[in-house]
Amino acid sequence: MKKLLFLLPLIILAACTRDRKGNRGDAEFNGFEGRFVEALWKVYPAWANSVGYHRYDSVLVVPDVKDRNRQLDFCDAYLDTLKTFDQKSLNENSLIDYRLIENQLRSAKWYIDEFKQYEWDPSLYNVGDAFALLLTENYAPLEQRLRSFNLKLNNVTAYYQAAKRNIAKPTQEHTDLAIDQNNGVIDIFGKSLEDSIAKSKLSDTEKAQLRSKAIVAVKAIKDYVSFLQNTVKPKIKKEGARDFRIGKDLFGKKFNYDLQSSYTADQIYQKALKRKDELHGQMAKLAGQLWPKYFGNRKMPEDRLKLIRTVLDTLASVHANRDSFQSTVEHQLPELISFIQKKDIIYIDPAKPLRVRQTPDYMDGVAVASINAPGPYDKNANTYYNVGSLKRYTAQQAESFLREYNKYTLQIIDIHEAIPGHYTQLVYSNRSQSLIKSIFGSGSMVEGWAVYTERMMLEEGYGNNDPALWLMYYKWHLRSVCNTLLDYGLHVNKMSEKDAMHLLVDEAFQEETEAKGKYKRATLSQVQLCSYFTGFTEIYDLRQEIKTKQGANFNLKAFHEKFLSYGSAPVKYIRELMLADMK
Ligand code: ZN
Ligand code: ZN
């Protein structure tokens, strides 16, 4: 049932189109896109906030049935409007946007109607990020941000009350996560807020109001945590929890909505299985080749996995030290650029240099290196290449970290994160100027590209075909492959924890702690871990397809630049347009 309120704008839109004959072109579609995005942010203020759109910062949406209906109405209304555009009248760019919008709307409906995460994932309910952003992001004067904070506090109690009503049969894993994370955000309303209040020029009345509302918010969060601990957990103990494994049907559908791939989840899983076996074969061959160099006449282990592990362990000892870590990463970048230029791989815009910096404290300790990219509303801001500082590590932890990110692996990471991986892709993507593609960009295209460039660079001869670099690359690549095997294995094939650990530790040569972390992540998420290998496979296959078609006319640089010219669209659509363009 639609409410009158949401029918109104639709009728007006429909009336505008009626007196026009034939197709509505791109200009009209672009106008529609603008209105759509504005409306989207109104329905999803938290999402708006996270991409740097700050008009609805003071709004905290109560996640109740009324809100879900409002989302459904929004999706239905815009799906109807979309149908009034003739896809044939749109140019390539608009056509991709059209499909991205359509997928987003259908996907949002599916999440509510079928996936129903709001019933079984208590960790969905967490006000931390929404409030923390107002204190940490310096997009407006502090006083203005604190006034938004003040207004936003009004709904915290209702927010958690709705959360409690939504939870039907939760999983054990998401319940534990919710307890941990909600406990972790209380500080935002204590010390962090107090520090900001102290620095601000708010009136004493405003300050007092903020403080007293913050006390109410903390009470609501603590009440939610104690509900999970004292009501939900005992109930789980008595009646059993929902399995974190979502099963074949939901996994397959989520895969289609989230990744928008031309392959199904089953096809990607089969490809990953095959790839793992091929990689083990190639790795054993390289390890055998390297053996005499490092072990002389010592007898080679007969088991191929043992042989590979022994050689990998030895190669890991070639690494930077704690103080030279960042400069090692930094020095590699110009070498990558000059190799790319020499081999004519892709154009690198010299006007957009990448700034390398130490990972800021608040995000340190999560990743070895990462790209900090400006959001769609802030395109001209600097892009940073954050490199982990190792500050928090003991000598022993630092050694283990440096072995993991040894001389060989670091080169692969620089390719993946920076050039020609994520950073280069981002520069091209920002040129495509489509807000829709930034907002609904395909994670699997973005990750797939970075994973693709690792292999492409080595194939082009980066590192002079050093077998040690290839072997370490294969280990790294095996990680993407096993992410898929783990994700699909757990959720669809009901793989046990023991088998999961065997896959990661024995077959993918990961450290025990890393493998445990990965297993935990796989119990809490679904499909995301498949995105790396899926995107990689699609891009690699597309390149093969075009190579075959073009024969001697194939040009790697032209392929790369054309491929990246469509923004961060799903590979499936890029493929369609590239093939059509060749005709
Ligand atoms: Zn060492
Ligand atoms: Zn990546």
C-alpha cells in the first residue's frame, strides 16, 4: 500500500512525460538523476552523511516498520519513474546509470522483503558512526556540528526501542558483535563529546542541554546491550540461534544484487576451486626451482604444500625494518611509474600525484596500507596513501608483520593499492563525472581491477620474472581465491570451522591469527569476500575475449584506458559497452 504522500511527486512526474512524444533523451535523464539523488539522501540520511552530503546530519532515522515502508514506497515510486525512460534513447553513460539505479532500488526492496537482516543482525543497530562523524569530520564549524549532534540525540531512545522490537531470531555471532560494538561507542557521548563541548563557543544553556541529552543516549545504549545480554542471549541458549550461514538461495541472490556480475555465485566458486589447484601446481614448480638456491643439497619435502611453505618462510626473511618500512613503500612508487611508462601500460596523470603518509592514529592497525580517497562531494581533495606505522607493535609483533609484508609482498601491495591499482583507477573514475557511479560504484570492479593489475604487471615483466616474486605473488593471489572458497564454503556448503582453518592455514599458507580473523569476518559478512576474485576473473576474461577478437590489433594500453573510462561500473556493463563499441 502506498501512502498518498509518496504518490504525489510521481503523478507530477508522470504528467510531465505524457505530452511528450517519443523517447526522452539524456538531458532529461540527467535531470531525473539529480532529483533522484536528492530524494535518496532524504530517505537514507546516514548514507548521505557517509559520502559527505551533510544536509540531513541532524536526522537519526528510527529503524521501525514505518521507516521500512517509507523505503519500499521510495523504491516502488522510482522504479515506476525509471520505466518512463526508453533505454534505447540513452547514451552509454546514462544507460549504465539507469541500470545502477534500477539494481539499487530492487536490491533495497529485496533486503527488506527477503533478506530481513533487521530481524537477525543486532549489530545493525549502532548509533556510533553517525555521531562520531559529527565530531571528527571538520566540514563545518564545530558549533554547527554540535547543534546537529544535539538534534540528532532526540531519537536515540526511540532508535533502540525499535531495534529491540525488530530482533526476532538473531545469530550468536552478530549478537556478540553488537554487544562489543555498542559498548565501544559509549565513549563518543562521554569524553569525545565533552572535549568538543569544551572547545566550542556554545552558550551555557546549549552545553547543559547537550550533556543531559547525552546521558539519556548512553542510558539507551546500555539498555540495548543489557537487553542483548540478559534477554536475547538466554533465549538463544534455550531455543538456539539462527545459523550465521545464509544458505544457497539467499547467498545466490545477494551475490547477484551486491556484485552485479555476469557469473553466478556457483560459477565463481567452481572457478575458484580450479584456480586453487592450478596455483598449487605452479607454486610447487617454482618452489622446486628455488630450493637449491636456498637449501643446497638438503632433501626437498615430498608433500607439495610443505615444500611451498618452507620456501615461502625463507623468502619472508627478506624484509624492510621497522624504521625503513614507510620509505620502502614510498621509493617503489616512482619505479612502478617508470616501468609503466617504459612498457606503455596505461597513461598516468602527472598532475595528480599521490601523497604518501603514515596512517593516522584513529585508523591505524587495521590494514598494512590503504588509499584514502575523497568522496563524490569532495572530488578535488587530496588522495592519501596511508602506510601502517608499526608504532603499536612489540619487537616480536613487528617482526611477524615485516615478514608478512616482506620485500616481495610489499611490491604487490604497492601495485594493488596505488599504481596502477586503486589509485590509478580512482583518477580515471573521477574523470567520468557521474555522481551515480560514485555512489553506486561496483566494489567488485574496484577490487577486481586492483587484483588484476598485480598479475598484469608481473606478466609484463615487472620484477624481471624473478621466481621468488612470482611465488610470493601466487601466495598473495591465493588469498583472493580462498576468500571466495571460504565465503561460499561457509554460507552455502556449510563448511565447518575446522575445515575453514585447514583451507586458510594449510592450503593458503596464512598465519594462524590472520586465518582466525578471516574466519570471523566470514561469519559476519556474506558475499563481500567473493568480490576480489569475481572482479578479477571478469576483467581477466574480458581482456582475453577482446584479445581473441582483435588479434594482432590488440593494444594493452588502449584496453586499459577504455576499460577505466566508464567509471566504477560493474564489469558486466563495461563488457557490453566495450564489445558494442568494437562493432
Ligand atoms: Zn626478520
Ligand atoms: Zn583492494
